[in-house]
Amino acid sequence: MTHINRAAIIGGSHGNELTGVYLVKKFQQYPNLINRSTFETLVLLGNPKAIEKGRRYIDKDLNRCFTHQGLQNSLLSSYEDIRAKEIQQLLHPQNQPFVDVIIDLHSTTANMGLSLLLSNMHPLLLQLAAYLSSINPLVKVYFHQQLRGSGFLRSMCELGFVIEVGAVPQGVLDAELFRQTEQLVYAVLDYFEAYNQGKILQKNSTFTLYQYTGVIDYPRNEHGEIEAMIHPQLQFRDYEPLNPGDPVFLTFEGKDIFYDGASTIYPIFINEAAYYEKGIAMHLTQKQLIHDY
């Protein structure tokens, strides 16, 4: 890719994640904040009905509806399946190419701070991650490979990624995280502007990447009911090392359940409220330094 022509900023794919919702509304009201001279910036609210209801979704998780099969299946009639097709048309208008960049804004109840979620290792995304990490040491970079059409909105284009911020409760605005997310969006747009102009903004070529290795669920009984909680020593410790023998869960009877893996891992999305229904207590990652891209 030699030039970025169109970028999309999307908030409110989950209707109760208000940081992205109100940032998009601000950008719609003050488009000069996101206008750049070398590319067009589109902003949209992902799930208007869920936003109105203050819920994550109406029928199903919109951020799992962007599969090739689902987008091509006219028989799918849930609100989110229909909305996914509408978003696809907005991102790929007739007689125009698909947007070059998707910036998908999310928030989490987990203590993720400012996180950049990448679905592929495109060199430009890695350069962007290195730059953002260098200008703001609070930025963490998480890589979870998602093939094109895997269902996630960000997987619809090669330069799609998520800005995930937390911890913030569902349906709540946190002013500091709002401000930090806003500044990160401007830094992203400025980077792509400089890229289009042939300028190099790189300050540091090495950065830390947390690579997805899997997920674990809460301990459950034969009826599927949770039998243990995130251990108090692990709660809010996203991106921190979890060593063999460290406590992971605490049963309702007060018994510790320990991590029995062979090596240190770095959990994230710890105790994310929206993941209870998905059977996920946390994501597991390995930490590595990235310097060749």
C-alpha cells in the first residue's frame, strides 16, 4: 500500500461501551478534529439500537457478525446481522474501494489501560504500534490473529485494529480514559497523515507485544454454573506476569486454585464482564520484543 485514502472510526459496536459512542458523537459534531489533508475520515456509530437501549447488543454480538458467510447470507434477520451488512456498505460504497483503515473503539471492564489490538502483523500496523508506544508508554500492544472475514469488524480490512480502554464499567463514561482515547485517535490520524506525506515519525523501533496463546474459562460444575471467581491477587493485574503456582481462582468455599502451567504468562481481559456469557475468564498471552518489521 502506497497511500491511505479513507479511514473509518467506529464507536458503539457494543452499545454499553460509552467511550467510543461519545467520541464518535464528538467527532460528528466537530469534524475538523479528525480531518486530515491527505485522506478522508468517516465516523459512524456501530449499533444504534443497542446504544439507545444501553445494552451490549440487541440480538447477538455485532462484533462477531462480519463473517464472509454472514454478510452474504440474505436470510439472516437478526438486528445485528442486518446492521453488519449496512456497515459493510458504508465502508465499501458502490464504485469505491473498501476503506483502507478501520479504527474500532471499545472499552472493557478489565484493567487494560490503553491497548492497541492487532489482528495481523502488517508492517504499517507494527510501525504504528511502535510509534504509539514510544510517544505514550501507557500503550500496550496485543496481537490476536484474525483472518479476513473472521467475524470481527477490524478483520474486514488489512489495516483494521481496535483501541481498547479500561477498566471502565459498562454504561459508564470515565473522563480520563475518554481523554486518553481521544488523544490516541489523534496520534493515529497524525501518523497516517505523515505516512501519506512520506515522513517518518518513528522514535523507537523496538516495542513490547503481547501475543495471544489462548483463553481459559471459570471453573464450572456439571450444570455449567461458575464455581470460582478471579482470585483477588489476580484481579486488575492485566499484562502482569502470572507464574506457575500463582493463584488464579478462588472458590466460593475459599479454596485457592493455582496456575499449573509450565511457564510464565501474561493474562489480559481478566474478568471482563461481557465474556462471562462467552465462557472466557481471561485471555492468555506471551510477551515478546518486536524489532524487525
